[in-house]
Amino acid sequence: MLIKAYRFQLRTRSGVERLLRRFAGSLRWVWNAAIAEQRRRREAGEKFSPYAAMCRWLTEWRHAPETAWLAQTPIHPLQQTLRRLDAAYRRFFAGVGGHPRFKRRGQEPGLRFPDPKQFELDQGSARVKFPKLGWQRLRLSQAVVGELRNATVTCERGRWFVSLQLEQPDVLPSADLMPTLGIDLGVALFAALSDGRTLQPLDALKQQQRRLRHAQRAVSRKQKGSRNRRKAVNRLGRLHARIAAQRSDWLHKLSTELADQHPVIAIEELKVAALSASAAGTSEAPGNRVRQKAGLNRAIFDQGWAEFRRQLEYKTAARAGAVVAVNPAYTSQACSQCGSVDRGNRRTQALFACLACGHTENADANAAHNILAAGRAVWAARPAACGAEVSRARPARAQRAAAMKQEPTEATPAAPAGAR
Ligand SMILES: [Zn+2]
């Protein structure tokens, strides 16, 4: 078993931060009060009171009227503080550490929740739940894999973070697994799959987008500071929330189905700029193709792709599989049959027709085939640590073909910067 730690920033609002500061203050108070009590008892000639005894003091403090406010802080982090203090005393008695010191403001220990029963992580909605704090949103920058062990909330320079420790199974993706699905993230479509399927965005979302535009216009028409404007703003906010919930539901169904069918999935690498822009809720034009088809779908897609990829990552990992990221360069211009790369191959937005071999196919499906082939090459070439001996022993045709597709030959003109 392997323990892996993750650290994410909490997206706290000011009210929650106030609460967290109060919790941290309680931890500091308990630490200091326990040191004072140990000192008082030692001076009275008593022996050291270990962790269990200190926990009884904590119970008394939480019930005493003058320190009843301690009961507003979750109990487990308070107990963990005493456990740490006990350990500090034991180091001191063993001669390997100094006498435990009083803590000042700003030196608070983290809020540690030692048992996964005490908190809950909802990766689908990027949020975490703690006792007396409720659900809080996280900047979940990567998929979390494994079994939750404990969580610690800390403050650093005014920002709050959650550290999670997870136990990961030793099983790595099996060596003889190969990517069996390639996904091309489309624009007219949400995505095209190498098995020939195309994924349309939810119609309901398109309708909602229209309503959203109406609601946005309504807000801009109302007078600033007026009651009607506030109402329109509220209506817009509710609509945003409903769209987000529908999109999330749709994406989860999709990603679960795909991860069930395909343990290893190849998908094009999303640009970091596009990712962060979507996180910020704004859109950016990643290329010509996007700009042509921009508009209605873009907001849906911008936010959907990154989330889709994140869901696929943790769902395939949970099934001992993986997502393989592929450089999307030329995947839309290369022929999935003969590997010839030519801008002219892309006759129209929808049609791919190879100038070299005459192969014709839906352009997005052709790109999905290329992504699958490139994904197989990347997967076969991954370090031996992941158990790639088997796949490396048989250099696949797909690998050579994909290598050709990734590199334009001298005879073909270089692709313009915006093309994929
Ligand atoms: Zn061809």
C-alpha cells in the first residue's frame, strides 16, 4: 500500500474563514491550556497526564460555562491537538525535543480529521464536507485516486488549504491493457469517439443557453441599483446554477459509461490556457476552428471539456485504468488510414477526404481514430515502472503510423499555428 498526499485550496467565503479562524483559535487555546494544566500538576507533585487524561480535561472544558465556546469546534481536531501535544511531551521526556511551548496567534496547528468517517469528498462537484463547516468548494486541480485516510485544514498567508492523504492500491494498469477508445473534442459536436459515435451536447443545455441570453439581456436593461435589476440578477443566478447542475449530470453519465466500457482512453491534451480560462469562467479562442463555430456552444464546451477529462481520469483510475493525453497537433489533418498529413485533406468542417489514398470519413471521427493511434503509441512508450514491458515487446503498427501522423513530412506544408 502506498500513501499519497494531495493538497487543494479551499474556495472559502469570508463567513467560513471567520469560522475556520475561530476553530484554529480553539485548537491553540486547548494546546496552551493543556500545557498550563500539566505544569500546574507537576508543581503539585503529580505525574504527567497522558493523552487519555488530557481528553477528559477537554470534555470538562467543553462543558464548563466559561469555555463552552470550545464545543463549537469539531471535536476530532481538538483531540488531535492533544495527541500531538502528548507526542511532543514524550519526545521531550526521551531527550529528543525541547519542552512543548505555548503557541501564539498565527502558530495554530492544522485542523486534523484523522478518520475518513469525519469528512466527505465529492469529486464530482469538487467539494469537501467537514463537521460544523458543511460543504465547501475546493480548487480540485487533479483527480484524487485511492481510499481516503485523513484530512488536514491549514491556513497559509491568509489562504486555506485541505491536505488529503489517501491509500492507493498497488495495482497499476495492467501491462497488456491498451487504449481502446480515442476521443476528439469537437466544436459542432461535444466530442467524436473512435468507435464511430458522436456525442451531441444536451439539447436542454442549448435551450437553457437561449434562456440565459434573455436573462442576461434583462439584467442589462434594468436600471442599476433598482429592485427589478436585483430580481433579474437573482433569476440569472438561478439559471446559471440550473445549467451547471444539468451539465454536471450529463457529463457524469457520459464519463461513467465510457470508463465502464474502456479502461484506457486516449484524449487530446487540453491547452493549459483553455483550462485555466474555463476555470475562471471566461472563454478563450484556442484556434481557428473554434472561432468559426464559436457562439452558443462555446461556453458549454469550454467548461465541459476540462471537467469531462477530470471525471474520466478518476473514473478510469478507479477501475485500474488510465487516461492517456495526446498532443492534438495534426490529428485533424492526418489520414487515419494511410497517415498522410495535408491541410487539403480537410475538405469542409464535417468531411475528411484524403488526397493521397482517397479515404473519406466524418472529419471528427477521423481525428478520433488518430487520437486513439497516438494514444496507443504514448501508452506503449510509457516508463517500465508502469509495467510496459509487454507492450514494448511488440512495437505496434499503430505506434509507427501514429509517429508518422504526429510529424509532418517535408513534402507537406507546415500547419498554421491555429490549426489542430
Ligand atoms: Zn489516406
